[in-house]
Amino acid sequence: MVHRCRWAVNVGRWNPTPEEWKQCTACVQSEETERVSKFVFQRDAQLALAGRLLMRAALVQATGASSGALRLARTQRGRPVLLAGQATAPLDFNVSHQGCFAVFVMDSCPIGVDVMQLTRPCGKDVSDFFFTMRRQFTEREWQRITSAGDESQQLMLFYRHWCLKESFIKAIGDGLAFGLQRLEFVAGILPSTVGSVVTSAELSIDGEVTSDWTFEESLLDSEHCVAVARKCAQLEMCFEEKTVQDLLVHLTPLRKV
């Protein structure tokens, strides 16, 4: 059985017919279908649904449970969890989506993931955007970001830091209540090509360097970066791109279409 994975779906390549959409929504729990239906924009709904399909397909493989027997819930802070008794080994997982990608990670240790689209902030000047986000970073982080070169290089380093912080926050399950400014990253070298993985990022919490966590950074394509936080030994694992049809192979409808 698969107990470790890094999966991604590019919803920019997914154009479901109404019938396909009904089939997909029938494969996730009814409360999640309701959540998906509340999105105003179709792309956001597709991202959310792809994330749930990734989760269920991977967990079916990891647990050996049938799709219909698999039950997921959320913590008070909204983190998805597998209900007790359905995993035969230690198992943690996390999901993220933005831009064109939904991503899912799973491992035997605490894990979190965040994906960001590397584009200029919509409707905002970069300097205004940076002014809004400045308080989430330490002085040294901000100095490194704003001295990185031109605006595109600064944005790239900003998004990398944001991904790293979010991946850690999601791994510990505390949400933004933890306080992003308590975290300080030294991002290290950039991922050089799509599919390559770097693990050079170092984390300090409240000014103390921690060696408990490792971070995997990679590019899904030229416009999306992703960071994975793991509380275990260093690993370099590339994301494997899946289609929605790949996922549906492992799933059966939970109710009539």
C-alpha cells in the first residue's frame, strides 16, 4: 500500500462536462459537495473538488478501505483528518490549492503543504502588496526579500517564504493563530528546474533554530511553486501529476448521480 505521496492535479487542463461534474461530486462526502457548491467562481470550485478527490483516492490506496467506507472530518481549524480506526499505520496528510493546481501530500509523520501561483498580485502595485504583507515576516526575512533584485525576483522570494511558512502552519494544524512572524526562514538555493526538489530551507521559531523539520521546495511549472513541511528526516520527493480520471479509477460514487 502507498503511505507516502506527492500528487498534483492541474485543473487548468480539466474541463468537465455537467455529467462528469456530477460524477465527481458524488464521489466525495455530501458536506464537501456543499462546500464546493458555495464557490462563486468555477475555477475555485474545481480546485476545491480536485483537492477532495486527490485526498480520497490517495487514502483509499493507503488504507485499503473502499471508497464508500472512507470517512473524513475536519478539525476545529478546518484541517482534514481521517476518522479514527481507518489507518493501519501512522498517517498524516494535507491538501492545498491555488492558481491552476490542487496538491496533496501524505506521509508517516506530521506534514503540511502549500502551493502558490507566481504572478503579480491582481489589482495591486507590488509595493502596495508588500506593504500589506510586511507584518507577516521578520526583519531579516524582509530585508532578504526586498533586496533580491528586480520586482519579479522579489516576488519569487516572497512567494517561497510564504509557501514555507504556510506549509509549517498547516503541518502543525494551528492555522494563522500561530503567528507567521514567529517563524523565520533562510530559503537557500532556488529550485532550478520544474520537477527538481531542494531541501536547503532552514527554520527558526521564536529566534531558535530547529532541526526537527525539513522542507521540500519545488516548481510544479514555471508559474507555481510548492513547499512541503515534514517533521522527520530529509527527503527529496517530486510531485506526480495526476488527472481527475486517474483519481476516479480508485473511487466509487457515495450516492446516486
